[in-house]
Amino acid sequence: MLLSDLILGICTFFQTVLGVLGNSRLFMIYIYILYIQPHHKKPIDMIIAHLTLANVMTLSTRGIPDTMVYFGAKNVLDDVGCKMIMYFYRLGRGLSIGTTCFLSIFQAITISPIHSRWAWLKPRISKYILLFFFSIWIINMLIYICVIDALQASENFTVYKQGYSMRYCTTKPDAYYMVKYVFLTVTTIRDFFFLTLMSLASGYMVVFLYSHKKNVQHIHNTSLSSRPSYEAKVTQTILLLVGFYVIFYWIGCCLTIYLTFSPKKDMVLGGIGSVLNACYPVLCPFILPSTDSQAARLPCILSKNPVQSPQFKSPLHGQFIPYSTFPLRDFK
């Protein structure tokens, strides 16, 4: 076994275990809140639960076969297994970017003041969640249908061929140009659309929260102003979440394009790309709870006498209440 394979295998194994367990835990938390403790549920809970489900799909369908191959397993998948694994892997990645984008838009609309141009969407946005889920599943399922026909199991896992190629899956010779031009063009347009919306929504939130922070500091006395405010933490979390996604997406995208178009494939570089692509879904369950009071208060929710969620005055009905007294997700 090569040293590079051993290192990549260990990294992939720990990424898969940590990511699947973290996302599964967060998914079960929100399923519990949605169906067992409905008085605690918020519209954003459904979005986060959907994102964690997409992350589990992405990590398990890529991490398990990759780990087996790195540790020396041969003929891991046949043609059917290759097609199914890669289909659900690509589907999970498509759902992840779409849900992350929708989460950013949802939060931006939720915290927007009453006089903003987005205020009319406040009472309506939660009604579009299920419609968005249905649409993004259908769109991505249709996009990746070509994956089923374009891939086959690799006969020689030590050699990378032209096109989309890994140690256990490779592009069929007659499907190379379809993958190279049609598939990459469609997915690039989709990803660029979601990344643009995500960046605009996140930028709006940063500007809004920064402006509100200045107003709150003007109202608060010196002792309160010197303490870290909640909106500053939320701003950092939003920047961290979107920043991680954008960074890892573009690195993985560049590596994928290079490996697709390059006549000579670098197996180590391909493995590094897989590890980098998995970083966002692994980090997601550890970043998201910091924006969500419900997940942070899970021990109270699961106790026999759960603490009821405090009620706050809505920004739609008057002045903003200082962030130190309520979580971002309780805006209405």
C-alpha cells in the first residue's frame, strides 16, 4: 500500500465517520423538534434538516467506497453500483448547494426590517419551503440522469482515463464529449446561479447586521457595548458557513475540471480533491448549531419539563429589540 493511499484513506475514513455522525445527530434533533416537540419548531428547522440529509447522502456515497479503495479493496463496485453511487453522490452535492443558498436567502428575508423591499416576503417565505424542496429534487434528479448512462465500473483502478474518472468509476469512451461539454456546462450554470444568490444574500445580512450593531451600541451603555453582541456572532457564523462553502467549492471545481480535461490523471490529486469536497458537509453540523437556539438548547427540549421558547416582540410591529435578548431565528 502506498503511503499516499494510507494517508488519504485515514483522512477519508475520519471525515466520513465524523461527518455522517454529526449530520445524522443534527438531522435527528430537528426531526424530533418537528414531530415530537412541534411547539418548538420554526420554519428554518426544515431547511437545516434537509441540508443535513443532503450532507449525509454526499458523505456516505463517496466516503465509503473511497475508504475501501484506499485501504486496498479491489472491484468495489460493478457497473450498477458505480452508476447508483455516483448518481446519489452528485444528487447530494446538488441538494447541498441549493439548500445552502435557500438557507441564506431565508435568513436574509427573515431579518430584513419592515421598510425593506423584501418585507412582503416575510409572511410568505415559509410557505415556499416545501415547494423549493420539491423543485430542487426534481431539477437535480433530471440533471444527473445522464450520470447513469455515462459511467461504468473501472476495469483497471490504477489507471485514470479521459473524462470523469476515479479508481472504481470512469466515463464511458462514447460518453466523454457529452460529459465534457453538456454535463459540465449545465452544472456550472446551476452552481453559478446558486453561488451568486448565496453571496448576495450573505452580503445583505452582513451589511444589515453591521448597521444594526452600530445602532444597538449607540443605545446600550458602555458596559453592555463592550461585551460581544449576538449579532456579531451571527455575522461571523454566516461568513464562516458561506465562506467555507465558496472556498471548498471553487477548489474542488478547479480540480474536477482539471482532472476531466487532463489527458494524464493524477490519482493523488484526485484523492485530495475528494477530501476537500467533503470538508463542507463535515463542518456543517458544527457550524449550524451556533446560529440556532433550539439545537443549542436540546437538553432542555428533551427533558421532562422543557423550557418554553421565550416570546419576543416582532420587528414588524415596532423597534428592534437588542440582539442580546433574542436569537436570530425567532424573527417573524
